[in-house]
Amino acid sequence: MKSGIHIKLNIFIFLLLVFGKISGQTITIPIETKDNALVLQTDKENRLWIVYFGNKLVNASDYLGTSQQYHFPEGNSGIYNNAYTPAGTWNLSEPALQVTHADGNPSTELKYMSFQKKNEAENITITIIKLVDPVYKLNVDLYYKTWNNENVIEQWTEITNNEKSDVVLNKYASANLFFSNKNFYLTSFQGEYLKEMQPSEEKLGQGIKSNESKLGTRAMLLGTPNFILSFDGPAKENTGHVILGQLAWSGNYKLDFEITSNKTLRFIAGINPYESAYTLSAGRTFKTPSLIYTVSNNGTGQASRQLQSWARKYRVLNGEGERLTLLNNWEATYFDFDEPKLSALFKNAKSLGVDMFLLDDGWFGNKYPRNNDDAGLGDWQENVKKLPHGIGYLVKEAKTAGVKFGIWIEPEMVNPKSELYEKHLDWVIRQPERPEKYYRNQLVLDLSNPEVQDFVFGIVDDLFTKNPELAFIKWDCNAVIYNAYSEYLNKNKIPQTHLYVDYVKGLYSVLQRIRAKYPTVSMMLCSGGGGRADYELLKYFTEFWPSDDTEPIERIFLQWNYSYFFPSITTDCHVTDWGKQPVKFRVDVASMGKLGFDIVANKLSKDDLNFCQDAIKNYDSFKDIVWHGTQYRLASPYENPVASIAYVAEDKSKAIMFTYLHSTRFMENATERPIQLNGLDAAKKYKIKEINLYPGTVSSINSNQVYSGDFLMKVGINPDVNGKRTSVVLEINELK
Ligand code: DGJ
């Protein structure tokens, strides 16, 4: 009965909108999710405007009147809220689209043509709005894909050239948004090698704040296309209206946040137009990358949970599946290993209790052996001195030891000291007339060239064809693009300004081929630390490496920051020898993501080894909740000497809470107050047990006490973190 009314209402709204179109009146197009609405509307001249972005209204027909309630002064204000702002005509502010038409004219106007709404699947709706230039045959289709329950919107644009010959796209944003609120706070995530994802929040003032990258491949080394926008005050964890999102593009990006003269905000996001004018031949369509964002009225906590849940269900490869715990040899051996050393490490992996051994850099190259980071990249044949019996032998040896085997590659790169460089200089991105400039002694291969794409695909294909039991690939990418120039584009008379874009498209095309042939095998996205983690690449990868900085206190902060955007199942966290924290602290921190080890296990003391073995068993018992449960950031390391995060099972019957003392400056205050849990069932009864106890220590938590969920969420629990207990893991179990 209830759903019948709902259907009638929808038909009514649909008729209203269609009627509006037939009679030449205002067209109103709401893009709704469970709690929010983005509303577009046409004016008398058939231009399309954003007239509302906020809480969803009960009656969609009410959106018709929203625009009348704003009385911004005349002048520039009339151009600020365009749904996709063209350049060269009436608009004098930052454009979303800038085109040179076939006849050389640089002006574009966009008028509304039609829209279409489709239910793609349960929970997923797609709205396509068609715009057209009334003078030139240029079509622009705006796509809005929504996931209702997760309040997630994915927006992209398709530009079609129906003119007689080439047009040049000088700027082609993915999305152009407008917010009529008044005070805007932007959190950007910037960094450096070993300092990835450092947040910085600022109140936006009039003018444009740009976040961008021009690095080419490792575009996120210095900054990221992730953002948090908070309205009316700095972003908070559990209150306030926030938008949290990312441009899903693995190359140069540009996010422009423009506070207008009316104190409203325009937001334009897309591929960085820097050196990227794109020639679109007649009849062709250019599809931009997606801007993906979620809206929350309950702070960043809810926003992250929405995005994490969306990512697991709909985006990340095998997001709801399983992952492999592992022992990696990078920090244990660096380039210095051979078969006997590796065989010993396989046994270490087994005795620790992880699922897999991961062989890192250094296994290839013969004329130029990869014994250091200055040679061998590009020559993907086993080094006969180190590995005389080849990879196949290692896969078998690992299997005999009882673990799976995975391998590191960096297929987009080449060292000048390599046979590949000697044979295929034309495959290398470099300016032929200028001295080469290296990043980590290497150069980038030209993935705009289909032959190079075949070569990169071939590296992976060859490994899997020869070793069908290979369980994992770590795909690294350590260099940025210097001296951007492609011999392939030159030969084919394609403008050099296609290189940055076609490189990334080439990479996606290789990954599509890999996934068509090897759909499920786990692959880790790595980029000399965390220079690459985005929702376009995570369609093909199961996880990513957040940083080479594995010092556990820094990791608390790093993992905290990544968790705004990514679910724990995607975040690889390895226990290493970095820093001064005891092994328990290191393992506890790494257990908040996908756990791995990069240590010399046979050098661990007996107690440390026993602790690790038990902790891995514990991890196996709760990993389902860390990977697939709901994450609650309980106490921020930025605001407290302690940091606390909990993961709650979907049915609320179990939770795991991690708490750390990360700063000893205020150590005496660390146990003063309890920490309130979140996401439990208020009516359920729970018992709390401390796990991951170091051998010989006794917990100070009373495991017999019974608490209501209500108590734990309102009063909280005191994990008793102090100088002697700097890291505490609590298992919260429903009393049945
Ligand atoms: C950079 C990565 O971040 C490290 O984990 C390691 O794989 C090295 N590259 C190997 O060269």
C-alpha cells in the first residue's frame, strides 16, 4: 500500500517535470540520495543552473521553488551557479569547459536539451542531462550516478564533437558544483615521500584555492585529489554538514574551490588542463574521470562510513572478499637475497602463521642485475645468479613450506642501465634533445604507445602464464614524469599535449586486459609509498600501500587520515622494525588494516615470536570485522594523547577497539576519562575482553563485567592505556 503511494508520487513528479519541458517552462531535475539532494533547474533561456544542494525535501515538487528564495545581487552572481560553466561567452569566472571549435572560435554556450533518469539496479540511479551549444555542434552530457543508501554521487561528463572536423578541448572538468552556504572549510591532504596524506584545514576566502598535481604518474606524491568540505565550521567527526570526496583519476588533477563575491562556493574538479589540451576528432566522445563524493549531516564519521561501505560493495576489486596476510622481504633483505635465503623466509612466514610470502624488488635483470635501484628495471627475467631455478621453483618451494607466493613488479618504468632502454629508447618518455632527468635513477615508459601497453600487459601475463599458482602482485611506481615527450605521439602526429591523459588511459587499458584474463588475483597498488590510491585504480587493485613510513606512531596518523576515504580492507599495514615501539604496539597498529610483516622473523625473541603468532591467530578471528565491519573513529590522535578506533560487526554482536598512547607528554591524562563507543546496539549486553596481551602480562580490564550497549556508547569504557600499557586491543562480545 505504502509503496503504491510512492510510485504514484514518482509518476506525478515525472509528469510535472516532463510537462514543464513540453510547455517550455522551467525544468527542475533533482538528483537525490537517501538524505540529500542536488537540484538543477533551467532558466528562460534554457541554461542549466544548480539551485539547491542540501537536505532532501519530503516532496520533490517543492524543489521547483527553491531558486526564488535566493536574492543574490545582480552582476557576476548570475553566472556563479551554472551546472557546467562554458568559456568565451557570458562567463568570466573559472570555466568547466573551454573549447576551440573546428573553425577556431573559442566561445561555447550550453543549453539544456533533455534529461533521462534510469534505475540501473536496486539502490543505483543514473541521471543523464544533455546540453548542446546552439551554434556549434558540440554536445555535453552530464552524468550523475547515485547510490541512495550510501548518499554517494559519482559525476562525470561526456563531450561529443559533432562538428565537421577536430575541436580542441582546452579544459574539460569532470564536475562543476555550486553551494549557496556561507562559510566553507576545506581539508586537503598533502604530503611528501614518507609523509603522505597530511591533512590541512583552512577557511576558504574569496578567490580560488587550487589543489593540483603536475607530476604525471605518481601524481599524489605531494598532494591528493581527496577533500573534505565542511559547511559553517571546521569539520567534526560526529556533527555538521560535510562533503567528502575524491577525483578518481591517477594522473594530473586540479580541484578549484572558488569563493565568489557572494561568499558562495563554486567547485570545479577534473583533469589538470596544464599541458593537456586534447584534440577531439569529429564524431568522437571524450569521457572525463569521475568526481566521487558523499554527503553527511553527521560529520566526517558518517561520511567515511558511507564511502567505505560504498567502496567495498560497489567499487574496489573484491571489496567484500578476503585478503592474504603476508611476510614481505623488502626491509628484511632489500636487494640482497638468493634461493636459500628466500626458502628460509618461506619457513618464517609459515611459523609466523601468515598466508603468503611476498618477494619484493631485486629478482630480475641479467646484463644489468637489479642489485641496487640504479639498474635492471625493464628486464623482467629472473636473475640467474640469485634465482637459478626461476620463479616457478620459488612458487613450489613456498607451497611446500605451506604458504602462497606473491611478487613485486614495477612495469611502467625503465632504468637507463637496462637492455630495454638499449633496445627501445623510443618507448621511453624523454626529451630527445635534452639531458635526461631521473627520479630514483629511472624513467617512465610511454604508455600512450599501444606497443608499450602490450609490453606491460605481457610482463604480468607472462608471470601468470608461467606460474599459474602465483597468488599476488605488488605493482610499484616510483618515478614522476620529467621531460614529458612521447616519440609515439610525435610519429603519429598526435599532439604532445595528449601525453599526460593518454598515459593514464593507457594504464587503465592495460589493467582492463589484465582483469579480463585474471579477474580475481589480489594486487597491491604501491607507489614508492603512497603516491597512488584512487577509486579508478581500485577497480583493478584489491589494496594499496599507504606509505613506506611504517613507524607505528606515524602510522596511527596515516591510517587515520586514509580512513576518511578508504576502507581498512584496502589499506596494507605491515609490521617492520621502524621506530622504538615494542612489537605489540607495532602489530596492534597494523592489525587495524590488512595485516602484513616485513621483519626478520627468526631474529625475534621467543616472547616476541610467541606474541606475533598469537596476534595473527587473533587477527584471523576478528579480521572479518576489520575488513567488512563498520569503522568508528573514537578518539582523534590530533586532539588527544590517545587514539582510538573501533570496528563493529554488521549485526552489532561483536566489536574490536584499538587504543594507543601516542604521546607521552600528557601521559598522566591518558586514563582520566572513558572513551565512548559507537555503533553498538544500545539494548544488547556486552562483555569486554582484552586480547593481544604480551606474554607474561595481565590485563587490567575486568572481563566478567557486563555492560549495556547504551552504557558503552554514553559513558564509555576506559581501556586503561598508560605508560606501561601503551597499546590495548579490546574485544567486545555480545552476551547471548
Ligand atoms: C618502494 C616501495 O614503497 C617499497 O615498499 C619497496 O617495494 C621498494 N619500492 C622497492 O624498490
